[in-house]
Amino acid sequence: MSTIYEYVERIATAQSEKKAIEKITISNPALTFDEAYEIQRLSIEKSISASNSFIGWKMGLTSKAKQLQVGVDSTIYGRLTNNMLMNHNEITAADHIHPRIEPEVAFTFKKPIAGENLMPYEVWSAVEYVYLALEVIDSRYENFSFSLMDVIADNASSTKFLLGSQPYAPTTTDWAQIKVDVYYNNELKYEGTGAAILEHPINSVIELLNLLSKEGRGIQPGELVLAGAMTDAVAVKSGDTVTADYGVLGSLTINVK
Ligand code: 0L1
Ligand code: MG
């Protein structure tokens, strides 16, 4: 059986060569939750450099639909670094394995916050802004197929994300009630609401804090949290365009080259 360092290498190679690998649990069905998060942590640590720093967290598997798809009933977190944050609204299909795009919201934090089973009002007191976001996910595993432990080790399929340029005050609206229409090549593909994210996107941050508190950690000021998807993800290829229209709040588009 391989060591966790070998799995870190395998995932990094899959990413750099844009070639999907067999999921870890095929050869190591006993991979534990702690080992999977350690593979994730080591993978991100390995990617950190002078030009690539840790900037926050993403939550995954935050909707019942996604949990059913993967056959699990728990949320997971991943780590975000600044080279995942897109500075223009274009990705290159050839830079990815099998990219998919999903509409999200993101939170930024002005105060440190930590703890288990916090109440929404406690979390809101630490939030600075809410942003519209599009996440590009790209599993490093063959056929985008994995178990819970595999996807944790693979940093929750993170690859890129686009943030809207407009910060919204947390009090702008009821974030559970916001609506999104997702257009794939100008055709309506999915409709969703903020409530798809654990009934309310703030619950995603509460879940993240529950997971982080098991490791004695929390969210630091300046960090960002991608809260989770409001609809299914759209599989994309070169030449495609995905637009998430959030009505009066605005819209975000990613073009795939
Ligand atoms: O952002 C997400 O919800 C992705 C989490 C991992 C599952 C997937 O890749 O669909
Ligand atoms: Mg996501």
C-alpha cells in the first residue's frame, strides 16, 4: 500500500499532466478521514510558494443532490489558494481534466471566528462581505467518480473560482432566497436558490467551523469561504460559455477556451 506522500505525488501528477488517476480507495479501501484530510493538507502545502498563498476554504457536497450523487451524507471542506482565484473570466479546457462549473456565493471575514454549532448571528458578526461566485471543479479521478475519502484527499475537486467584483453587505438580502439561472451556451440549464446550500449559505460556514474545530482551527480575518453550489455543476469543453444570472444581484460568465 502507498504512503500518504505517494498519494500526494499521484494527485499532483494528475493535475500537472491533466490525466485522471484511479481513485485512492481502489488500492486503499481503508483510507481514513484523517488520512484523507492529511493528503489534502500536504498537497496544498506543496503548492504554496512566493506567488501562491493560502487564501481560504471551500465547502463541498453542501446540497442533498450532490450528496446523493456521491452517496454520502456529509459536507467536506477544501483549501483555496490565490492561483485558484481567476483574474479574468476565461479558463482553458486543456488546462483541466474534465472541468465543471457551478454557481455559488462566497463570504469574506473581518474577524476571527471559531467554534462548534455556532448560531447564524454569531457567524454573521464575523462576515465582512458576500460575493457572487462561480466555481470550476475538476476531479483528478477517472470519470469524476470517487468516495468521500477520495474527494477529501483531492481537495474537494477544487481548481479555479471567479468572484463577482461587487461586494454585498451581509444584510443586502436573505441569501437563502436568492435565485440563480445557469445558462450553458445561452440555453437555460439549471435553476437554483441559496437555500440549496444547506437551507441557507450561512449554514455552510457553520458546518465548516464544525469541521475545523475538530482540528482546533477556525476562520481568520481576510480569509474567504466558498459556500457551495446552488445547482448541479455544468460539464464544459472548449468553446463553451456558462453564465450564472442572479437577477438584480448581477451575473457572472466563464468562457472556456
Ligand atoms: O464544490 C463541490 O461541491 C465539489 C465537491 C466535490 C464533489 C464534486 O466534485 O462534485
Ligand atoms: Mg463547489
